[in-house]
Amino acid sequence: MLLEYLVPLVMLGAILFSAIKILNEYERGVVFFLGRFQAVKGPGLIILIPGIQKMQKVDLRVVTMDIAKQDVISRDNVTVHVSAVLYFRVVDPERSIIQVEDYYMATSQLAQTTLRSVLGQHDLDEMLSKRDKLNIDIQKSLEDQTATWGIKVTNVEIKHIDLDESMIRAIAKQAEAERERRAKVIHAEGELQASEKLRGAADVLSGNPQALQLRYLQTLSDISTENTTTIVFPLPIDMMRSFQNWMDGQNTKPKTSDPE
């Protein structure tokens, strides 16, 4: 007799157990009534009619997804291996269930194709030096396509850009050539500045005999302090100038031809 009451009670308990659902704070339940969308419920206690209502849970937390390493051909025809990480979350549980079969798989595949597409529009130098800009471009492209799925892409970060050994050597040679070019330019600029300063000093000395005399005496003083066996006999600059004028006069006199 007791068994006759026990079986219905167990069946009733199983039905009640299947009708009661508890959702965490970060979960939502998309409820369908006879196959048609009814409502988004949660968090907390949810009671469903067994066999008539069905519910699919959706996690609203940020999902961290590793984008597998992709072979990308840059705009300047260089093959690189790029890996990235994607952060996204569900903002519309209804769309994430109704508009796409598996939003996680769909987002993963879309992220891989978008990564190749966006990076393929840039040169290798831009990939290496402008990662922040590329991250933003990839994020915007993904947001435009995942919005209809109820997905919000919060961030995209490029982790690694791997190059072939031959390309690494080529970049090293290019960097070395660039350093040599900069060194030559700096040396040439220094020579130009030095020549301008010397020309200015020559103009000052030529227009001021006293300054030239002082410079002459300073040079003699510098020579006398060095360890040298050279003996210097200083001559007055005026005497040297008079001698130079006399030589110039001799060179300008017309030469007389010898009588036959």
C-alpha cells in the first residue's frame, strides 16, 4: 500500500525538481514557450512548466578567447605569424541564442578571419610599430559584425608577431644601415657647423689686427708648453705684413725685356 503512494510522490518530486531552476547573478535564462521565445529571466529562482517551457542559460561574464596563430601576408608581401587575444561578453541574451547557433564558435571563427583581413591591409613596419592602432581597427571590425548576435567586443590585443629567420636578418641589416646613415648625417652636420664657426672667426680676425696678434701670441704660448725640440723665433706681425706687401709689389712690377 505504501508503495502505491511512494511512486507518485517520487514522480511528483522529479517533476518539481525539473521545474525549478536557480540562476546565478551573472547568468540569464532565455525561456521558450512551446518553441517560441517568451522572455529573458533571472537571476534567482525560476519556475518552468515541464515539457512546455524550456530554458537556455547564458553567461554574461567577459570571455577571454585566444585567437590561434594565423599566417598573415602583409601589404608589402611579407608572411608573418600573428596570435592575439579577444575579450567579449554577451549583452543581449535573446540575440545570442536566437540569431546564432553557437555564439562562442562563431565569434572565434570571425576573430580569426578579421585578424587576417585587417593586418593584411598594413605593411610590416606598421604591424611592428602601430599595434595599438591595429588593435582598435580589429575591435571595431568585430563589433560591427557581432552586434547582431548580441555580443560586445570589449578589447583585442595582438600578443605575438613572429617573423622568419631570413626576415629577421633583413630587418637587422636595415637597422644597421639606418644607424650608419644617421651617424654620417650627424658627422656632416658637425663639419658644416664647425666650418661656419671657423669662417666667422676668420672674418673677426681679419677685421681686427689686435685680435690676430693676441691669437698669434696664444699659439706661441701653446707651443712653448709642449714637450718639443722645435725652437720658435717669433716675428712681429707688422714686419710679416710689410714683407708680404713688398713681395706683392715685386710680383706686380712689369718685367723688362733684355736688349738684343
